[in-house]
Amino acid sequence: MKISQAFKKAVQVTSGQKAGTLKFLAAEGALALMCLAPLLFLVEKGPLKYLAALAVPMWLLVKVPARVNAAAAMQDSLGGGALFSLRLADPGSYWQKVRYGLSRLALLAVWGLPTAAALVFAWDKYAGDTDGLTVMNMVYDFGGQDMKTGIIYLVLIFAALVALFALGMGFHSGDRHARAIGKKGLLKGKRPKVLLCRICSLVYLLPLIAAFVIAAMRYVPLLNDVSGVISGDVAKPSTSVTLMIIGAGALLTLPLVPLRAMTNAAFVHGLDE
């Protein structure tokens, strides 16, 4: 199947089941929020803040198998069935789904090792007892005696590491759909095509991407006077306006999220056909 055909099929299914698509999005969103709800304990200053750790087992035991069910529902809809159905809450083979989800997370963890290692290194290097002036000097030296260049280098390195992790996610993004079809070896030798499809589907995230770019551009001028920013002599862009920009991008992107997921599902479905 061509990627353009996957896009077309995804649009056909979602536009043909508008109500079902909205219900599907609402159900998946509600599950995600439910699993992340314990993070609200982080606003507490006492022992209750440690209850935020409950988000981890809740995500593993609820959201992970739910994603497998969601893949099955999407494959059903591509075969003429309903997108929003009891398949989303199918309790069958629960522990198999949990183990499968954990295996996918383990694979993603391998892709994320460079990012994790960089974060640990940065924390050890720049956090702890290291004062702000020392950190500034290290960034200054890293940029070849230029603070702005040092910050840009660090941002580019971090962006490259995050991009590597994102590529890993795209590389394995079709796995759950292959499992839902019942052919685990379906993607053998075809993962690069699945990754390319996933990259092309970023077009559905353009509103959110544009919002982040606009928000970032608001802070770029601050790089010209980092010391002034730290001392408080330079006025910073309004945080509320920045959040409004990102929020607007997120709202515009939200209706397009099912299309992105369905495009990936349609491509794997086409490989089976």
C-alpha cells in the first residue's frame, strides 16, 4: 500500500464514522487523564506528593492494554466494523496484553537510552551543588567563549536525542496493529516504510508544531542577553500568552489526532492486504 492510500483510507473511515471517532477520542483521552491523575499529588508539599508515583502502575495496567484494544478497534473499522465498540474495553487476554505492552516499552527504552544518559549527565554536571555562575561559565566555554552559541549547541544536541527517541517510536508504531491483525511477522523488513508513514502523518500535528515554534521564537531574543535575563534586567515574554498560543495549537490539533493514528493503522492494514 502507498502512503497516500493510507491517508485516503484513514479519512474515509473517520469521516464515515464521525460520532464514533469522537467517542473513540474521548474514551482514549479519558483513560489517559485517569492514569495521569495521580500526578496532581505533586502540588502537595507533604508525604502525599509521593502518591504521584501511582501514575506509573496505573499507566502500565490500564493504558498499555487499552492501546492494544484500540489497535484492534481501528483494524475492525478498517475492515468495515465500528471504531467505537466494546473492543475498546475487551478484558480478554488481559495479562498477555500487559506483557506485550511492556515488551514494546522495553524496546522504546533502548531507543531512549541516549536521551536518558544525556539527562543524567546534565543533572550530574549542572545540578546539585553547582551554582548558577559555574553553570553559565561551563555553557560559555562549551560555546567557544560565547554564551548564545553554547545554549544553541545544547538545545540542538537535546533536540537530536529527542528526535532519535521519536524515530524509535515511529519505527515500532505499527507493532500493535500487526498484533491486532494476528500476524506478528507482518512488519518484517517493512518497518522503514511504517516509519516513513508515521513521519508523513506529522502533517496532522502542524497546528501544535507551529504553536511551539511561535512560542519558542518569542524567547529567542533573550539569547542576546542571557546575563540580563538571569539578573532580571531584561523583560521576559508573557508566560500566559505563551501558554495561550500552545493551548490554541493543542485545541486545533486535537480533532486531527484520530486521523494520525488511523493513517498508521491503515498502512499496516494495507500491508496485510
